Amino acid sequence: MQSFTNIKSISYLKSHAAQISEDLQLNGSPFVITQNGEASMVIESVQQFQEKEALIAALKIIALGEKDRLENKGLNADESRAQLRAARERRK
């Protein structure tokens, strides 16, 4: 698990939101916000969020492909090449 260095209270967030936003833009390290001494939320930049979402989507695709491979639902390389050749021929 990732170690967080930017741990701030929710009251700090309320009074320093602009500073947190600037810090996210400059160094990209997410902030852990605490409430009553317990971790409550994580604030990250939009870029970090988008990269994480793209990674999750890619991992889901890989997992689905692996599931199909284990169930022998996929094509081997020769079958795939044959399908591509046939599709090219149909376009001519």
C-alpha cells in the first residue's frame, strides 16, 4: 500500500483548499484528509484520477481476456491471422 506523506485534517482542508490544489498541481502527491483523527478521504489531482481510471479499465480488459483464454474461448495466433486475411480479402 502507498505511504502518504500529506496527511491533513478536514479543518485544514476547509481553510487551505487553494493551497492543497496548488500542491497537487506542483508535486502530484495525494492528500489524506482525516476527521476525528481517522483517515476519511483522499484528494488527488484530476490527472492522477484519470490515469488511475484508465489503468483500472485496462486491467479489467486483461482480466476478461485471461478468463476467456482459460475457458478456451479465444483464438490462437494462426486463427486470428486467418480472420484478418479473410477480412482484408472481403474489403478488396
